[in-house]
Amino acid sequence: MSLASKQPSRIAAAAVFTALAALSQSVALAQTASTTAFCGGETAFATTTLTIPAADVGLPGFVALVAERGDDLAFLNPFGQWIYSRMPFGGEYRVLGALPSSFQFNFCVPEPAVDDYGRDMGLRCAMTSAFAQGVTLHATWGAVTPEIEAQADAREATIRAANERLARLGRSTREFDRQRFIESAVLRDARMKNPVVAGTVPFVDCTPPDTGGGN
């Protein structure tokens, strides 16, 4: 199944995340995403809400959330876990059969985790945002728009005509990968047109109060 056939598929999304890392230095964008933080028991949680334009609602596509601070970059996978220090693999972004009018990314606020020997164990849910506070969040989406479908139709027709000429000359013809063309165009829009700054991770402290006691 593929986005080209208007069903969820794997999208090679690495370019999206690479481009988003530079957005903190860009001109301010229209605010269509926001982030709030709250406590769930003794765990700090946050929600980023991305508003998707009406023209793209109902179209197949994907959404992505990236955290950026300096040269450090992390992305939120579909299970609400932050993955850092590498680009995403297939299935580590949220592909949707139909984009909603708004999408909520829900996650616990992370901090580094180490084992008893001081070895890096990735990220864990934190009680406070002491580590993540101030990290810039970027949200984006990509959609299989009618314009992209039309571009694919035009390119397919051009290659078909060229192949007819090549065949008459006895030369090798070219194949047109419509799915790959559409996915590339969706990623292009996600990189160039759609990214928005969703604010920064706010302060939140869910540490239980020290009630004293002891022996």
C-alpha cells in the first residue's frame, strides 16, 4: 500500500528532519502549532497541537515532530518516544490515511538515562523539564495534494511519450516510479512549505513535595 494509492505507506523522511533543524534561525512563521506541559502523577508530560489547513484535511499524508537545540536533534516516533542522535528509520514517523484538522503529539518530557555503571541508556520520562526546558519544537505535515497528483500525471505522460520515441528508435526506455515521485513531492512540501515552530518545552515540575519524616 502506498501514499500514491491514498493509503498509509513508508516514507523516506530523513530529509524532513534535516531541514527542520535549521528553522530556529529562519524568519518567524505563522503560528499553527502550540505546546503545553502538565503533570501526570510524578511524570512531566507535554502536548503539541498542530493545526492542518483545511485544503489538506482528509488527504493521505504524515505528521512529524522534531526537537532541536544547537546541533542536537531528536524526533518523536509513533509510540510517543523521543529518539535522538540519528535519523529516523521507516515506520518512525506518523503516517495517516486521512489528515485531520488538527493533530496532537502527546509525550512525556524526556531526560537522559544512565545505568548503574554510568552507561548511556537513551532517554527516559522525567519528573521535571530541567533537561528539556527551552528545547525548540518543530512540527510539520505532508499531504498528497491534487497538485502533486497532477504533477505526477504530467511527468508520467512526458516519460510515456519519450518512451514511445525511444522504442521506435530501438533504444532502452525509462521506467517511471509514480509512488517514489509522489513521496518525494510530499517530503518537499513538508521541508519547504509546511514546517512551523511549535514553541519551546515549558517549565514543569512534577516532583512530589518533601513531606519530611524519616527516622
